[in-house]
Amino acid sequence: MKRVPILNGQFDAVTFGETLEWIKQVIHRGDRGYISTVNVAILMMMRSNELLQRIVEQSGLIVADGQPLVWASRWLSQPLPERVTGVDLVEAIAATAAAEGFGIYLMGAEKATIEKVSNLLKTRYPNLRLCGFDDGYFGPEKAGDRARAIRESGAQILLVGMGVPRQEVFLAEQWASLGVNVALGVGGSFEVLAGHKTRAPRWMQQSGLEWLYRLLQEPRRLMGRYLSTNSAFIYYLLQELVRTKWLSLTLRTTPKAS
């Protein structure tokens, strides 16, 4: 599987469907691996968080969770096929698990929210084997207990929605104890599925403007973060574009040795 470099990150060149197929193959083979869904904000966070950078690099699969990253890959002449978002994966994974007989465990958000999502998924997918669910509010001293409960549930797939980098750190630190085949950090996806937050219209998602929709929903909370991460991403991307174009030009114009 080809990995495409974008700034300080590496992304697997997979489609949405290929991501689901990867999950199925890992479970059928009895292997283990976790998936990282990386957007612009996470990519920029990785630059200053060595632990997060290392955790993401060790993922079995790394997907681009955002259209700007797909565009960047094209500008850098190593195109990714499409974006693969965490919120879309949650329902698709539930549907796949129901069809394949995989057990699934949900952890994250508040108790009422995760319970609502669990009931919603069971209603939509009656054959879904939901092995358990729990909220995402616990201290470090309880992490081992949570991992034990997940392992004892017999689940093969774990979806964790506790925000970045907390969910990634939990998965990395508890990976040996979790017992699942596949795990995925899904950020705020549970709040979206529960109806507590709304997604941008499809045209805004495809136009790379989902961040703007979120900003308009929560300007006080997100203004500083988006100004910082988006401007940093543009700055580093322009640097990389200039470097790669200059290198390409240099290689083309350098005389070959006779």
C-alpha cells in the first residue's frame, strides 16, 4: 500500500471503500492495527507534539480526513484518491460489522450521548453485535479498567471519540490490553450522530469549507484554533511547493555528466 508524504505526515492512498476492506481483511486474518484519521488541525498539532506524531506514524492505516489534504497531495504531485472522514466511517463500520458479524464497542462523549448513538446504530442495523459502550470521561487511573472492559467484551472493533490527542494516547498506551483487532479515533463523531452537532452541507464538505461551517457554529471556541492551524498549514504547504518545484526545475536543468 502506497503512503503519500504531505508535510510532516504520511497518508495511505486508499478510498473509502478500500478502508472498509482493510478493516475486514485485518479481522479475517486475525491481525491487529489501529487507524488514524488526520485532518489539517491534527497534522499541524503533530508538528509540536512528538508523541502524537509517533503514534500516528505507527498506525496500521492513515487516512486523510479532509478535502484540503487531498488537494495538497495533488499539488505535490502524489494524489490521494479521496478524503476518508471519521464521522462517515462510524456508520459505514457499523454497517460492515453488522454484515460480517463483527463485534463493536463504542467509547466517548457523555453517557447520554453514547447511549443514544448505540441505540441509533442498533435500530439502523438490527444485526449489529454491539458488545458494549461507555462514556469518554475518566481519569488516567481508570484507563486500565476501561481497556479491561473492552477486552472482556469480546469486541473486534473499537471506536473511540475523546478528542485529539487524548483518544490516540489512550489507544497507544492501552493497545496491548484492548484485545480488539481494529481501533479508530473518531473525535466528535458521536455528537454528530446523536444530533447534538450538525455537519456542513455536502457542497461545503466537498469544497473544503467544512471548517468554515464549524467556525460559524462555534466562533468563540474555534476562531483562534482555526486561524492558527489553517495559516500554519498554508505557510508550510507553500514552503513545500516552492521547494519541490525548485528541486524539479534544478533536476531538469542540470547538465548530465558525459
